[in-house]
Amino acid sequence: MNDRGSTAFDYLRLRACRGELAEGGFTLLEVLVALSLTVLALSLAAMSLTSALTAYERAAAHLELIQTERETLSHVQRSLSVSYLSPYSSTGLEEEWETFDIDNSAKPYDALTFSSLAHRTHRVNAKESDLAVMTLFVRREEESEGLEKRYVLLKREGGAMNDRFEVTGGVVFTLAEGVTRLSFDYLSPDGEVVHEWRLVDKGRQLPCAVVVKLGLKNEALEERRSCMVVPLLLSPLKCSFEEGTLDSLCEE
């Protein structure tokens, strides 16, 4: 190869070493700019995807909280509405209806024991009565390191329970987790709301209705508070109220 040809080859090779490509190619600067824009676009897409996933998770948690609230209130209403006092009962007054008014703002969890006709058997052709003694109460979940203290709403059917809400025998169901509040108030025939209803003081009569207030919180720390008035269908009391009385019971 002559000197002129060698010089041209060396020139091309020098351009290649410097990143200068042939006509129609890209310089190193252009490639770096293109890569930077690509990385930026991918970063923006990743951020958008992350935001979308976060929004989806929050929406799913919100809907799950609402669903849990509805199912819990429906279950409580179904059980309480058919509370029953048998004139031939041998379980004793306290077992048939016992209120626990826990007046403590740091622990806003009441409890209620009652006899109900809402017992459902879980076996085909089971020889079990529709009547069962039930208790609605709240218990603290087992401690987990690094997690906030959480409480669960439980329902006990059958068996026995002591004053520390320890159950022996029977069955205990979990109705809801993340409970922040559970309170019961009781409505008399004259429209008075009381925090406790003792059968021995009320002539062995059930109240006209129970006011249930429930608070729930999910793992996203979103909290919902609800109130429900449950008329007791089998109460022998003559309960008559002015229009709007029941709705006003849930007003804070």
C-alpha cells in the first residue's frame, strides 16, 4: 500500500478511535444523549407504574375495609336481632344477657353476652338447637415485633367464658381484624339510651334495640367508623319512637 493509501487508512482508523463514524452513523455524544433519554423515559415509566400499583393497592385495601365492615355489621345484626330469653332457661340471667361496659378511652371495647336464635349448624342433619349463648368481644392479637398493636373482634358460641374473656369449650369465630372501637348502648321503651342493661334491674326484659358502634383500621392505616341500630325483634317491651329517633342515636 502506498503512503497516500496508508495515510487515508490511518485517518479513518483515527476517526474510529475518536468515535467518529462513517457518514450516516452517530457520534459518541449522540449515542450518550440517546442513552440518557432512554434511561429517563424508562425511569418515568417505572415511576408511573409504581404510582399506578400503589393507587391500585390503596383502592383494593379501601374496598376490602368497606367489605369487612359490611360483613361484620351484617353478622352482628343477624345475631343480635333475634336475641331470646327463655322463661324455662336454666343457664341463669347472666348467661342469657350480660353487658360489659368498659368505660376506658384507652381501651374502647365493650362486650355483650346474649342468647340468640341465630346459631347455625355446620354439619348436615346435626342435632343442634337454633338457640345458643353468644358473646361479642375484642381481644388483642399476639404481639409481633415492629408492628402496631392490633385487636380482633370475636364471637363465641357455646362453651363457657370467664371475666377475662377466656373461653373453654364452644366455638370462637373471628369476625374482623384491625378493630379500633366496639361499643354497645341499649335503648329503653321511653327512648333513653343506657350503657348497661341488667336483666335483674329491668324486670327480666330485653331492651328495645342495641346501638352498635364499630371502628376498623386496615394495614394502610385507613380507619372507618360506623354505627348501627339493631332492633330486638323478640323483645316483649312495647317500643314506639318518634320518627327519626333511631337515626339520631348514631349521631356523635
